[in-house]
Amino acid sequence: MTDPEVSRREAQQRVDRIRAFERELARLEREDVLALSPESRERLAAYHAAVRTRLQERFDVDTSASERRTSLGMRIVSTLGALALAVAAYFFFYRFWGALSTPIQVLILIAAPCLAVAGMELASRREQTLYFTGLIGAIAFSCFVLDLSVLGAIFNITPSQWAFLPWGVFPLLLAYAYGLRMMLAAGILSLMVCLTATVGTLGGSFWTYTGERPENYIVAGIAAFAFPFLVRARRHDEFAPVYRIVGMLATFIAIFVLANWGASSHLRLDPGTVEAAYQIIGFLLAGLAIWLGIRRELGDVANMGAMFFIFLLLSKFFDWWWDWMPKYLFFLLVGSIAIGVLVVLRHARRTLKEVSA
């Protein structure tokens, strides 16, 4: 029997392992390393077929390479469709809004997200891949954002950063209820804006200007990155990479801005000193992310760290050498350094593999 607590991600991983096992078994038999009896082969094939059938019926997993490619295309299309429908809902509201009375406006604002959530529930019961559920979820989120914005305008409520708190909580509830990573990312970003603006107001600035101080985003980014390490959700283990990636993006982008525009820092130091300090911090954090990703076998963390390290390094190379160095020599130097970094990473990977062994 299939484990009742297994997730769709784990089901897909098991199907992938079965396919890999079958390919390896076929190769071993071709090379006369291993040979199963006809009875054993038949029993094994029947077992794997039964497992595939159970998992496909329950989770609609991809059982072939062509199905995986089709699912990837469907995810891309559903994401683009969700964004388009969210924008359509926004413009639909404002196209007909002025012709409606205030009671009708309030009724529509309350009903729209409720009807969208009801549509999500119906869609989730009819599909297992949740493509249409995600589409309707994007509409629900955009309607909810419009609700608070328009209601605030109707009743003349002073805008504040606290609007991002419900804007963050609502998609998080949808994400955990239906397993939607796009909704999770939207919720994390909204809560990060709320936290960042709150930190800025504590420093004495108006909340709409907190984006001018990138250091505020470092606090929110680190909090998002650390969350899956501190709170482990067995049911939604596929959400951990979303937290890590969003947190690392916020942190690395803020550090990159500070490494190039030191005047935007809270630190009352010479901008050149601030830039140099954040350049060092950026390289150290990127190296730490690469090490942590390899050590914990977190590909998203290692890849993000490597990408930021290379991006920051190239930007510094451009600042230092582009104006006076011949272009062929510039790119030759960049390529040589890339090879050196690759050698170092390969050595680090080999060392960590020996330690883990």
C-alpha cells in the first residue's frame, strides 16, 4: 500500500527511481553482470506497474520523459496564464468601477475573493496537478489585494505598510491549503515588504521610502531563508526551496546594491568604505552559500550562491578593468578566473564527498 502521508513530490521521486532502476537493470543484464530469472523479472515488473498505477491515480505523476516535458510546459503556461488573469481582474475592476454605487462596490469586493476561493476548492477536487487551482488562486489573490486597496480608498483609510500583512497571510493560507508554490512566493514577498517597511519606520523614515535603504531587505531575506531550517513541514517539504530562494534573492540583491551604491546605506561612513565592506560581505556570503549547499546537498542554495558570486565578481571586474584593459584581454582574464573557480569548486566537492563518506 502507498504511504498515506506521502507527498506528490515524493511520489514523483519514487517513479523516477523506478525508471532509473529499470534502466540500470537492463544495462547490467546486457553486460552480463546480473541476470534475473523469468519469474523474478515478471514479479518485479508487476510490482513496479502496480506502484506506478497507484501513484498515477493518486498524484497524477509523470511516468515517462515525454510526460515530464509536457508537465513542465503546462507549469509555464499556467504561471503565465495566472499572471495574465490577475492583471485582467485588476483592469476589469477599474474599467467599470466608477459606474457602480458604493454598496454595490463593497458587495463585489467582498464576494470576488470568496467566489474565487470557492472555485479553487472545486477545481482542486477535480484535478490532482492543481494547474487550474493555481490559476484561480492568482485571481483570488489579485481580488484580495484590490479589495483592501479600493476599500481603503472608498473609506479614506490612510495607507500603511500593514496592508502587506493580510496580503501576505492570505496567499500563504492558500499555499498551504492547496500546495501552491506560486502563492507561497507571493505571500513571502508581501510579508517581507511588511517587515522591511516596519524596520524602516522604526529607524525614523516613512514606510514608502524604506526601499531606498537596501539593508532593510537583508533582515527580511535572512528571516525567509532561515525559516525552513527552523520550522520543518513534513507535508509541504517542496516549499523549503521557495523560502530559501526568495530569501537569498532579497539578501543578495540588497548586498549587490550596497556594494555598488554605498550612499544608500544606513551606515554613516564614506560611500567607498561601505561599498568595499559589502563587496567583502557579498563574496563571503556567496562562498558560505556554496559550501552550505554542497554540504547539505541543497542544489538551490549552492546554485544561487555560485550565481551571485559570479555576478558580483563580473561587476567588479567591469568596474576595475573595462575602461583601460583591451577587450580580448578582459574576457581572457574572466575566462581564466572562471576556470580557476571551477577547479576550486571541484576540489571542494571532492573533499566534502570524502568527509561524508
